Amino acid sequence: MSHTKLLSHIIFRTKRSQMAIHPDHAKELYCYIWGIIKNMNCILLQINGMPDHLHLFVQYPPTLAVSDLVRTIKANSSQWAKKSGYFPLFEGWASEYAAFSYSARDRQMIINYIKNQQTHHQQVSFRDEVLRLYEEFGMEDRCDFFFADQ
């Protein structure tokens, strides 16, 4: 029997980076996303975000491609957010996303990082945050694609 522990820090944003996720109802969105992830036999270790983007830290099985995981989360949560009435400015998620893999020893660091998004963004813009992560993973030449709206 094989044993795996795949951990990804996933980031995606609203279409055109609209400030559409109202903080008063963000928890409802997070709970809905938790349910999606649980139904896919994955574990949501942490979720948090800002009005224009979300961060998720997910453990998933090797039989599931991260692209399929993100596609399902975005499609189902977008449909729910539009119907819920909680997010009148929400038009959907941008097509791009970022996913970064981490080792188990980084688990608590990433959980804390995601928990502290509101404090973090008092000092660092979302664009700078994403650029730093892209640089950390040697992908800085691709950062502009993350912010391209399609």
C-alpha cells in the first residue's frame, strides 16, 4: 500500500479582482467550500481571504489532480455565491489560480499565514503577495498570467 500526503496552498481571485466577498458573509462561503472539499475526500486545513481573493490549504489524495480540485471548488462555490444573495457584486472567479506544494513540516507555517490574511494585507498588496510566492517557487515570469482577466 502506498502512503502519500499531498499539501497545496491554493489561491484564486474574483473576476477582475472585484471586492465582492463581503466580510460579513465570508464564513458562509468558507463553510460551503469546506463541504465541497470534504465531498471530494480531501481535507481543508485552512481557508481565509479578502474581499477579492481566497487562500486554501488542502490535503488531497494522489488520485486527484489539483486542477480538478480547483475547478470543482470554483465552479460549485461560484454557483452557490451567485444564488446565495450574500454577495451581490460577485460575478464569479477569475479563470487563473495558483497552487504551491508544501511539505508536512511547513504545515503550521502555511496555516498561520492563511489565518493572518487580514493583518498581512494591511502591509502587503495582493499583487505583491502573489509575486513573492511566484518568486519563491521560481515562477515570477508567469505572475502576470494570474492577474489576466479572461
